Amino acid sequence: MMKKLIAVSLLSFTLFSCADKQKQEKELLNEVIHVHDRVMGKDELIMINKMKLDTVIKRNQSPDLVAKATSLRAALDTADTRMENWMHNFDAENKGKNHEEIIAYLTDQKKQIEAIDSNFNRAVKTADTFIKQNNIK
């Protein structure tokens, strides 16, 4: 009787442990996807700012203005490229990896996508400020 109780307890613990690990992996993946979606929501801002900066560059009003617009456009391009590269390399399936490897991978990916989000925010804010200060439409 005692052996059966111990066996049932171990089986319950093992099943709960597996479910708990899967839940942890899924929650972390959802956090990564949430940040990804937030960044993707800013993609339109990047495109709009690029077009406005292109207008400044094409008008060629003053060398300083053109240089700043070119620099800001390059920063927007870099932010956009970093996002594209991250999306291209991201593996949501994690086939063949154990729990610890999956958690380590997703934790690293979350750090990367959060850094991309920060970079997006800086690039967009700096471009927005320049565009508003120079009354660019």
C-alpha cells in the first residue's frame, strides 16, 4: 500500500512538474511575442519618418539639415534591419531542446527584442523631434 502511495505521489509530481515547465515556457514565449508585436506596431512610424526625412534630403536646403536627416534616416534603417534580422532568426518551436535550453533561449530572445524595442523608441523619438522642430510635413 505504501509503495503504491509513493508511486502515485511521484507520478503526480512528475506530471505536475512537466505541466509547470510547459506553462513557464509558454508564458516566456508569450512575453517575447508581446514585445515583438509592440515593436511591429511602430513599423508604420518608422516608414512615415523615413519618407519625411527623404523629403528633407531631396530638398537639399542646408548641408546641416541634410546631414542630420541622413543620419536620422540611417538610424531608422538600422532599427528596422535589426528587427527584420531578429524575426528571420527567431525560432519559436525550439525542437530538440530541453526545458533549460528553451528557457535560456527565450530569455536571451526577450532581452534582444527588448533592446530592439528601445532602439526603435529612440530612433522614432529622435526623428519625430527633428521633424517637428523643422516643421517638416
